[in-house]
Amino acid sequence: MRLTETVSGLAAFPGRGAGTDAERRSARWLASELSANGGEVVVEPFWTRPNWALANAWHVALAIAGSLVSVPSPIAGCATLGLALVFVLADALTGVSPGRRLTRERASQNVIAVAPSAPGASTRLILTANYDAGRSGLAYRDIFRRTSSFLRQAVHGITPGWVGWLVAAILWLLAVAVLRLEGDKGQVIGAIQLPPTVALVLAFAMLLELGTADWSPAAGDNASGVAVAVALARALGAAPPAHLAVELVLTGAGDGGQLGLRRYLRAHRAEQSKADTVVLGVAPCTDGRPRWWRSDGAFLPLRYARPLRQLAERVAGEEPHLAIAPHVARGAAPAFPARRARLPALAIGCLDDRGLAPRSHHRDDTADAVDASALDAAVQFGLLLIDGIDAVVADAQGQPSATPA
């Protein structure tokens, strides 16, 4: 299939949110399409609680309660705020928390296809993208996304993600509660307590709205990433790189925290210890020019693997016509769980001049709005990167490299 046909095929499953029947049908469709080309295709189901927005709404509600309780009872306020802080951090770092337990558990699935590889290929290359849809809530309105992007660019990416700001607000309130515990009860301490409390109330409202919002069509975010990942896998299957064994992992429950890839890496941990592994995640490629992710993370920013970032920078210098550039993100791109697992990982995609994926989590994120030239540019960038990875592996082994067609 052409790239746009993959996008249209996934977009034909409306409401394919994590754990929905539409997501399961789209997974079966992907498995069928991949099987048509031959090769081994496996669908791995798993249970998860994917509603991250509603889970964090519970945690924020607990923090708001702690702020209010700290006025008459600083000890109870400190304890409540401390619990809220622990729960937020646990959810951000592990995807498991009391707030998650208060949301519905659902079945999702990963679609895995192993491409033909050259004899002696020693390094696993995992191509990954999530195929599920995210919700179209107020938090994703352009005014908020553009403001966030502007601030990141203004401070050169030296900023935490939304979970980091949430943690900062709770720590602020915790410090105020400690001051109240020491006997400070004047109007000044109340004024200091007001801003983070108001911020948490607004965050609670937005998280609650997002956790119950309708699903986006998600043609661009991230059916376009799936289309690019599938195209890369097919190209590498037709002309296998000399030193890379390619595996395509299309994940469910990816929106928000990439839970599908987390489960895949956990389930296949033994395979990762037996051979070198490189993970290339494909983010939205709706429109704009190719980008590689320099850093990512909804809590504290983590940089992607230095050798892969350097390789991407070299490709950008050698191919100026593609206008490839770095991007600083504060979310969870498809490769981020691999980065957290300390695997060599990098995320790529296509973004506009503001560093945004156009129409992401919007109701107009439809298949007809996806730019075919952006998809083609992303595939070209991906193949050049993989060619470079194959050459690096060959150099490490003291063998000649081969360029994939």
C-alpha cells in the first residue's frame, strides 16, 4: 500500500482509543495487511489502564484537598500533599498508581512483524509507532500548544514537561504547609498558597475534561507515524541492511505514556539482553519538515542517545534539501520508553515551523489533511538514518557496510 492508504485505512476506524473495540479492529487490520507481504506477524494482547488524564485528575484532586486541609490542620495537609506527590511521580515513572487503579482496566494489543534480515545481522532495530487515537480535549487547543512551544523555544528547551510543572505546584504547596506547621498563619502565607492552588484547580478541570472527551480521528497523530514505520519496514525487508535485524512494533495504548511499548520492552527484556538493540520511534508526520527529537519527557527532560542524535545531525548536514532540524519535546514520543529503559533510541517525525504536529488531538485530524510529501520526506530521513546506523554497526565490527535501497 501507499503511505496515504495506510493513513486512510487506520482513520477508517473511528474512535480507536486505547482499549476500545475500534482499536482491536484496527490491530487486526494492520496484522492482516502486514501478513499479506509475508513474514511473521504476531498480535500480543495485554491489560492496561490507559486513561492517564483521569488517573492524574484523581491525584490533582488529592493535592487540592491537601492544600485546603493544610489551613486548619497543617499536619494533615502535609500528609495529603505528600501522598499526592508520590502518586503523581509513581504514575509518571511507572504507569502504576492509585489513580490508575480508579480507572477502568482494558485490553490492548501490540502488532509485531519481523522483516527478513541478512545472514549474520547482529543488532536488532526496532521500528515503532502507536496506532491508537488520543482524545480531543481543551488541553490540546492551539492557544495552549503554541504558547508551550514558544516558551520551550524561548528558553532553549530548559523546561520540565507538564508533570514537572504539576510536581512543582505540589512541592510549593507542601512548603507552604510546612511553614504553617511552624506557626506562620498570616495573610502573606495565604497569598503565597493561592497561585499553585488555583493552578491545580485549573489542571483538575482540564484533566477531567480530557479524560472524558471524544476521540480524535488521529490520522496525523499517529496514523501517519504508523504509515512511515510500515513503509520503512517494507523497504528494509526488500533490501535488508547487512548488520541489522529489523522488527516492526506497532503499539496500542500509546497516547499519553506509550504503555504499549513499555509492555513490549518488559515482555521482551530477555531478547534485549542477548543482542544489541536500537529503537527508532516514528512520531506524527502530518505536515511540515523532518525533525529528530533531541529530548523528551513529561516530567524531567531526558536526552535521546548521543550517537543517534549526532548521526541525525550529520544526515541533516548532508541532505540540506530535506530541511531536517532538531526538536525539543516535553511529552512521550514513540521511542521514549526505550530511552527510559536505557536503550539507544531516537524519535523522528515531521513538524511545522512552530515545532508542532498540525491538528494533533483535534477533530479535524483527518486523512485528507495529511501531507503526502511530509510522509515521503520522513521515510527518506528514516532510511538515511538506518543506513547510518548500519554503517556504525559495521565499523564497530570492523566489517564493510551496505547501503539499503
